[in-house]
Amino acid sequence: DADESNGSLRVIPGTHKLADLPSKPSRNFDKDATGQIVRAYPIGNEVAVPPGFEPIALSYGRGSLIFLHAHLVHGARSNPAAERWRRAMYMHYIKDGDPFWPGWNARRSLIERGDRGS
């Protein structure tokens, strides 16, 4: 189960209605000369959220599914609870022809859908 005490997902309700907000992309990795990752940074970008929008921490049980609108500002804090793990699996549906997020999932490959003839 996840809640604020073990770093559950935090969302800022209503931000999905604001379209693209100004953001400052952050670095995700440092690599050595061979291309191996030598340092990982927290994933995410700094986003300029207008006044009046406040984050809330979600509480949810194990096995829960959470669907987010692509423009909903969200994130999670570090998990301070050594005995309470939280796991996440991300699935992104991206419109055909739209780019991946550079530096985060751009190196991942598309799964061949099988319904497009190739």
C-alpha cells in the first residue's frame, strides 16, 4: 500500500486543464566515455504551476491502477520507510508520430502492435 508516509504519488489537481506549462527540463544521467550510466538524477522537470493549485498525496492499496492525464502535474517524494516498499510500473500511450521524452524514454523502443501490417 502507498500513502504519504512511504512517498506515494502526489498530484496537483486541475493542472491537466492548463495545457503545457513552462518547465525547466532536468538532467537524468551522467555517462562515462563508454556510454555507461555513472550517475542517475531524480527524474522530473521543474514546472511553473500558477498560484492557487496545491499538491495532494494520494493513498492507494497494493494492486491499484492509477490513470493520469498527460498534462497533470505529478511526482513522488523519496520513500523514507525502509520497511514499506512501493513499486510502480509505467505504461505510456503516445500518439503515433509524437516524440518520446528525450533523455528518459527516448532510448526505449516501441512494441510492434501487430495491427498495422508490419
